[in-house]
Amino acid sequence: MSFFIAMHNRRAMAKLDNPRTIISESNEFLIVSRSGGCNQFLSVSNAGACSELEVSAPGGLIPEFGIYATLVLQNTLDGDLFLVEQDLANAPSHPGTTLGGDGYLLLRQSENQITLSGAVRVKQSDEVSRVMPRCVPFDEPDPGATLYVHATYLPWEKEILPSRFSDGDGTPMLVPE
């Protein structure tokens, strides 16, 4: 595993059929992992609400619903581009509920920061109906939602950091992969 981290996300949401009009914004914790023989898989799960003031993530984060993405371009736009998977047949199992979707995630890593941005369209289905009402306030006749991700790394007691990641003061923390 390349890393297993917590992030602070400023999630914006729009209706599926009108993705330019944001209908809500909220702060949430994410649990993000990058894995695979070539670090080609990305798993992103929301793990509860937060404020903008946290300097670290609480230890008891539990994934609620998540998405799974595969690397399609490396070192583009100063980051790695992942495509969100609709078909979850090959997705690894993990706690929480994994939802299929359309969209992209751009992961940027430096010596002292990890950020994640992108847009994901989640269509209404029985599985989405079961999970999303707790997470996304969209009306019953809506066909789904477009979720915008703007996340930054937060220290977390359960994290596994990428190798050569700095602790913020410039000191590299060498973590085995």
C-alpha cells in the first residue's frame, strides 16, 4: 500500500442534471488509500462531518460510502489522474459501501502535502438510495448527484504515509511501502 490517510474535504454537491449549480456545501472527513502493485488504485470513503478547524483527524473514523478509481495518467497537471469506476467487479472490498460512478480525481503529492480534487457523478439506484440519504440531500425524483471533491491531508493516528513524506517542518518521515 502506498498510503492510507485521512483528509479534510470541502464537498460541494449539485444535481446530476444541472452540475454547474451547487445546491449544498459541507465539510467532511475522508479516508483515502492508494494501493496496487503500481499504486494504480485509489479508494475514497467519506467518514463523517467535520468543521474547517481540525488540525488532525480523530482516531475513530469509520468509512460510510466510497468510490473506487483507477490511475489513467501519471504526472499530468502536476499530479496523477484517476478515473472513477462504474463497474465494481474488481474493486477491493473494504468497510463501508462502495458506489459506482462517473468522474475523475486528481491526486497531487509533494514532500509535505497531499491534495485530492475532482468531480464524481453518482446515479440514483437501490444501493445509492440505501446509503445516500444520510449523506446527500437530494430529492426523491432526482436521478442522482454530482459531488465535487476539494480535500487536503490531515494527520491521523491510523495513517500509513507515502515514503519521503515530510512532517510539516521539512523533516522527511521515511515510511516503508
